[in-house]
Amino acid sequence: MGLPVREQAKYWGAAAAVFLLALWFLGSVILPFLIGGAIAYFLDPVANRMERLGLSRMAATAIISVAALLIFILLAVLVVPLLTQQLLALINAAPAIFSQLQAFLTARFPSILDQTSVVHQTLISIGDTIKAQGADFANRLISSALGVINAALFIVVVPVVAFYLLLDWSRMIAHLDSWLPRDYRNTIRGLGHEIDDVLAGFVRGQLTVCAILGTYYAVGLMLVGLQFGLVVGAFAGLITFIPYLGAMTGGALAIGLALFQFWGEPGMIVAVIGIFAVGQFIEGNILSPALVGHSVGLHPVWLLFALSAFGTIFGFVGLLVAVPVAATLGVLARFGVRQYLDSQLYKGVSDSDAGGI
């Protein structure tokens, strides 16, 4: 006979409390281990596929590790410096672009942007804020990122953790499965598979879509000669995990920059619009169906709430665990709803009486 619900709630509540306290007190310590675990989880299907092709787990892990190292070096040498340079240039150019926008609107709509109008005063205020905070924000962001990347402990621990977790992933899952309470083993397994489906669809599938689209947008915008194309493309790909927001925000930013740069060249502006239109077609008809599939995903509002809440409370570590926690809570909530709909509390006495009539 299983434990009563009240007793179960005590144990699971204590486990959740320990997890949250560990995030709170050990956030900076466990950060490399969380990132290493996330990398191992992301690459585990690749290692499994290589095993099915006849390679040993050690050989598959070694090949994946060498390939990941080469990609990291390539990004660190070629992409990251250029991305940083364009980001700083874009933020430094933002006041000038904003001034041009203000002059354009003033010339076209003088009555709306009268010196005493609310719209004019708002634009002036926004421009002053950009001038005062833009460069400082960029410098703090880049210095913070470089501080994390250049930390020797971080650089050493993450690859080692990812390598060993990827190597022993199947054995760890088997050990965890053997520890499950026997009375609830099948239920927990079912919930675990459902959580894995959500994470596989979102983390593995959606992040792969983000990477592909970010690369496509960045390369496409750079090929047409758009200034800051790498930054805009990377940004559009990064937020693609939120449906429509990535294309709309990145597209609006790219088209706005194209209007300033290519004013009088409608063909180039149309080319920028075409890049995002093709990207949306590829995402909706090829990438998402193939990589994400029809697995139960995370609602964008719930995802944004989880990222905001965990990021505010636990910092960067909270952002890393927000998606897995949101997926877990979503699966548990759906399980609770199913249990409720199957309970006597929902069905009432009348249903059981009607069944006997």
C-alpha cells in the first residue's frame, strides 16, 4: 500500500525545498555543473545514434567532444569578436540613428512632433536615455560575459563535467530508475518520459532551430550588406523560441536599419524583408516539424514568467534551470488535472448513479 497523499506531499515538498535552497546558496558553485549537464543532455541523442552505428560509448563521446572543442575555438576566434564589435558599434550608433528618426518624423509630421507636444518630449527623453545608458550597458554586459568566459575554473570544469556526464548518461539514468519508489515507479516513469518529451522538443529541438535560424539571418543580412547584420541576425535567432516574437522583433529591427541605410534603394529593403519571410517559411514548414515535432511544448507566457521569476530570484543560474523547472511543473500540472478529472470530486455521485441505471 502506498503512502497517503499527505505523507507524499511532505517528502516531495522537502525535496523541492532542498533544490531551491541549493540554487540559492550554491548558485555560483553549481553553475559550471549545470551547464555541463545541459550540454550532456543536449548531445546524448547524438551519442546514442553513433552507438547504434557501431561505435562504443567512449569513442562516440570522444568524437563529439573533439568536434565541440573545434566549434568552440572557431566561435571564440572568428564569431565572438565580430559579434562584440558590432554590438558596441550598434549601441554607439543608436543615438545618431535615433536623431535621424526624429528628424525624419519632424519633417514628415511637423504637427505631431511640435516642440511642445508629448510625442516630441518623449522622443527627446528616450534619446537622452540611450545616450546616457547605451554605452555603459554594453560595456557592463560585455565585461560581465568576458569575466565568465575567462574564468579558468569555468573553462576547465564545464568540458570535463560534460564529457563524463555524456559518457555515463545511460548508466546514471538506470541508477536513478532503480531508486524510484516501487509503489509509484510506473507513474514516475510516465511523468519522467513526458518531461523528457517536452525538454527534447523544446531544449534540443527549439534551440537547434534557434541556432540554424540565427546563423541564416546573420549570414543573409551580412550578404546583403546590412550594417550590424550579425548582431541583428543573432538576436532574431536567439528569441525565435518565442513564437512570432523572434521574426517580428528581429525583422522590425533589420527593416528599420535597412530603411536608414538603403533609403532610395527599394530592392535592398525588399531583400531584407525577403530574408525574414524565407526564414519564417523554413521554420514553419521544415525546421520546426522536423526538429521539434508535435511534442507538448511550453506556452510562451508560462516560459517568460518562469525565466523572469527564476532569473530575478536566482540570477543567471535561475535562467538555466527555468526551462526544465517550467517543463516539470507544466507536466505535473497536467497530471494533476487528469487526476482531478478522473476523481470522484469532479465526477460527483450522480455519474456513478447514472452508470447503474
